[in-house]
Amino acid sequence: MSDYKLTNASGIPYSDHEDSQTVGPRGPVLLQDFMLQENLAHFVRERIPERVVHAKGTGAYGTFTVTHDISQYTKAHLFSKVGNSCRMFARFSTVGGEKGSADTERDPRGFALKFYTEEGNWDLVGNNTPVFFIKDAKKFPDFIHTQKRLPKTNLKSATMMWDFWSLNPESLHQVLILMSDRGTPHGYRHMHGFGSHTYSMINAANERVWVKFHFKSQQGIKNFNEEEAQQMKGINPDFAQEDLVNAIENGNFPKWKLFLQVMTEDQAQDFRWNPFDVTKVWFHDEFPLIEVGEMELNEIPVNYFAHVEQATFSPSNLINGISFSPDKMLQGRLFSYPDAHRYRVGANSHLLEVNRCPFTVNNYQRDGAMADSSHYKDAPNYYPNSFDGIKPDHKYANYEEDLNGTHVANFNRNENDDDHFTQPGLLYTKAMDESARQNLIKNIITSMSGISGEKRDEIINRQLCHFFRANIDLGMKIAQGLQININANMMNHSPS
């Protein structure tokens, strides 16, 4: 083993790392001991603000490889031919819990991917579910508050959680998934991932289609039931972290296959639901899955904090040939994600190793905390200029469309689009088997039994109305489990 000199952060060697300079062996410490100051000052600044959501997670590097031709849909260079590949980084997470929370909490799971492509970094930031609780980003802060802690007691509250859901029937589809065993996956390797939102793809002929991204686990789906999840919280709250690390370190590299659903603009006009509503799915028999490629995770980062904690993702990081849609939740995330990272990590977080584009970056962004000028040096910080030769390339122009003078306003998100029950009902009757239905009902009863306070009956009855409208059998069994007497009005009540 080679010997290295111990140095401070500026590369200055020093000799005493364990003993402070003092006046005599028992005397007071001297202010001139600069290494004592440097080590303590850095130590209390080792942490950055944790994510408001997705705080607890794990991550790994890997490779994405194109296995099927989809160049008819997109001009993205990555998908220009079979066999193309790129390095990538994945971060999986729970959503509502803090950094110290358990990996097996009942919660959706974040599924965030960063592809380091020759045309820039492409981030696909989704979940392990194809839908979400709300369909307008304006509602997001209120929703997340209900998943966190009561301001007075600093405790989680089933009452405020179910109060919000009962007042927002658009949440029902995701609630049923969350309350099923899919809400407690067996680690991160055994769950699917989804872009969740509708995105667009644009081909070389400037033709646009709408797409949804699906990542199918090649390890197979595996979930904890409620009892197993609760037990694992006590045995190993870091179960999912350990499971992924051990698998990769042992050479058991997890894989997911990427599939697309494709909808034409004409099909979108005639679709039964708003195709840009993230609380809805596109049925596979109408829009079948198209295989695209495979991602393999094969490298655990050498430093968790530097890579996993400081990783930043944003759905605004879209490469040429892949673009956004009118999805209201997606539109809100285009702003909120990069804004969160500028606050949490800093204005130059994109220069960190895990976030940095490994290919050419030319822009006029300068300065700010932790600026690194090693690339741009003394190049001009303004455009246009006479020196650097950087020119816009119009082949990367945004997709242009005619919106036909559509009126701009604050539209009611549910106007002519308030069917929140058909798809949850089909999820219950068609997608779930009898065992899954029984576990769903038991989990809902367990969770709703925690509702308390003077509004308890009002909240329960309001939520039961949603269950009845999705499926009468579902509503009846939950009501019976909660010992609620049923009347016909409850089954037909439509919440405001």
C-alpha cells in the first residue's frame, strides 16, 4: 500500500489530525489550530436539505441498449438504430417518508432515470405506477402536506390523508393501487417503472405522436403483504437499499425492458378520456406495448452522498425527438423539479459528476455558488459575440403547432372529464385476482380505521361513495369491514 501525505482541503500537508493545539497538556485550545476549525466547519455543513418528496432512496449506474427500431416515431439519435447504447443512472425512492423512514412503507415508489446521450442528458422521472393522485400541479403542495405530518403533533394522520382523498375522487385510481400489495413492493428490483405522464415523440419528418413509457422488471413482480411489510420495517428499515446493493455487488444485475405505448393525434381526439390526464391509463388492447430496449444496472456508486443524494432529475431534460404534452401535472413539474434542485443542491448542480453531461456543453451560464470554469474558462458570457463560434442549430427547433386561437383561462380540471370511477372499477374487477382484491380491501379497512375526530363519519362516508361508484362489491366489503350501515343514497351520492 502506497503512503500518502495527509493534507487539508487546499492540499497543505499537516501532522496532527487527532490532537488539538492547546496551552499545555490540559490547557485551553488555541484559535490558531486551523485544522480543528476546517474539520468542524466542514462537518456541520456535510448535509444539504433533503428532498421534500422522494427523500429516502437508492441509486445505481448502468447501461441502456436499444433492441428494437422505433425510428419511425422519433428522430432522437439514441433510438436511430438497434444496438445503440448509453450509460445511465437510476434512482429509486419512497415518496412521502423522510430520509430515515423505512423502505417498506406503504407508498408509491419513485423511478427516476438519467440517460447520458450524445444529444444531452435525458431524464425520465416517473413512479412505479402508471397513474398519480392528482392531475393538476397546482394541487400538489396540498396533496403532499396530507402525506407528511400534522403541524401540531408532528405525526402522520390517516384522517387528513383520507379527508383529502375523499374530497378528490380523481385520486381513486392511484389510491386503489397504493392500498393493494403494489403499495409495498419487495424492494426496487421487483417493480415496474412508468414515465406515468404522456410525452410526445417527433420523427425526422416532423410528425408527432403521443407516447407513454413502461419499464417492465425482468426479475418479476414481487410484493410484501401488509404484515410482511410491517415486520420488515422493524427488522431492516433499509431493506430495499441493501437488496439492490447486494444484488449488484454479487453480479446479479437487475434488468428492465422498455416498452412504448403510441397514440396518434387523431386517436387522441377521439379517446374516451383526456389522453393527457395522469390519473388515467391507456388500455393495452387499444394501444399495445411496443418493445424498445433494455436497461441493466451494474454499478453501485462509490459514494452515496455524492451520487445518489446529489443526483438531480427533471422532466424538462428532454432530448431532440422526445418532448412534452399538455399534461397539466407534467407542465408543473417542468418548472418545479429544476427549481427544487437549484434550491437544494445549488445553481451549478448540473456540473456535479452524477448530473454532468459527458458530451459537449456550450452555453452562457456563468458564476453562482460552486462554479467550475474548467470547461468555459475565459470564453464570452454573452450571445451573440464575435469570438466563440457557437451557433444555434435549427434542426433542434421546437415542434410548432397551431392551437387555433384556443382560449387561455383557468379551466376546471374536471369539466367534461369527471369519470374517476370506470378505470378504478376495472382495476378492481379485471386487473386484480381474488387474492389481490381481498388484500386491497383489508389494507383499506386497516388504513381507514385510523381516521379519527369529529369529521370521522363524514370523511368515511364520502370516501365510501367513491368506492361504491367504482364497484358496489368493493364498497360493500369496505363498509362492512368498517361496520358502516349502508343505504341507497350513499351508493349514488356524487361528491362536489
